[in-house]
Amino acid sequence: MLLTFLLPLLIFPVTEIDFTGLRQKMTAEHIQGRGIVDQRILQAFNRVERHLFVPPAYRSLAYEDRPLPIEEGQSISQPYIVAIMTHVIAPDTNKRVLEIGTGSGYQAAILAELVNEVYTIEINEKLAASSKKLLLKLGYENISFKTGDGYLGWPENAPFDGIIVTCAPDQIPQPLIDQLAPGGRMVIPVSYASSVQDLILIEKTASGRLKRTNLMPVQFVPLIRGRNG
């Protein structure tokens, strides 16, 4: 969930907005146009209605390539960042993916279009409840939900072929490394200082060795730990 600044409200009657056209334009310009050409990923972005995952006051901005505020002081990441994080974990149909930080539910919906099993964890109870309600209403039956400390992962359902972390810890959580399957990939923003974060790809080889690649500078909300964390 990328950090964002307070944006001016640009409110238009929902019935006057061509969300389908805006979504297709977003996918073509900000995702395909920036180098992501996997047709399955592009189709997922064309199918998932991002405007349903943001507050009504921001729906006119839903298909711009920018983060937007959601409830509980959190944010929904810009579409390109969601696309990059999705792309680098190589989401084949038969894979199972863990997401840390459900937030609005948008990233989970994109993943659910691409893989058989999605497991998503959110520590904020209100966000967890609202995103679960929306995703179930939209018909996603291949998503499992958990409210809890994402740092600890979901060991009962490990290992995972892919792990996406949408909030920034100050180090890569060892439990998530342990729960990554051999041959699996994890993408995670790591915070080195209040204003310095890198998006990192972790690849685990068949023998269990780790390869680390710094992808780009980013700015995500911090990972929040549970009371016992």
C-alpha cells in the first residue's frame, strides 16, 4: 500500500464516468506502455474494477497511475507498482501466493485472476473485514483471508510459490523466507530509513539458496506488528 498525499476531491456523478474505457486506457498506457506485456496480467488489470476498491470520493481518479487514500489512514498502490510486483513473482495458474497487507483488496483481486490460490493477511481488523466483504461480493472464491501479524506469515498453509508484501518492514522477515517454496519468489519493500525504501526481489533456488535483486526505490506504508511482535 503506497503512501500518498492528500488529493483534491474531483467528484463526478458515477453514472457519467466511463470506467471501462478508463481502465483499458490505464492498462494500455501505464502497464503495457511501460514494458509489461504478459497478456494474462494485462487481462487481469482490464477485468478488475479498481474504482470499486477506493472510496466513492476518489473514484473519478481510480484509473490514474497514482496511489489513493483508503480507510484507516492507508492507501491503494498505484497500478504500475501493483503490476510490477505481480509480474516479478511469475504468477502461473497452478501457483499459490501469499499477500501481506490486504488493504483495499485490489492486489488480492489481481492475483486471484492469475493463480489458483491466494492467501492474504491484514492486521487492521476494519480493513480486513471490509476488503473480505468486497472480494467475496465480487465472487472471488480462491482467496483465503486472515486477520493477524503479516510478519509471521501463514505457516499452516506454507510453502508459497510467491509472496507479495505491500507494506515495508525494516528487514526481510525470516518467517516469510522460511515459507517461500524452493523455486519461489518474494517481492517486498524494505525500509532503510524514513524516506529510503527499496523494492526487493528474493528468489529461492531449488537448493534453498537466496538471490536478492534491488528493483527500484519506492515509498510504502510501514509494516505494523502485532502486540506480541
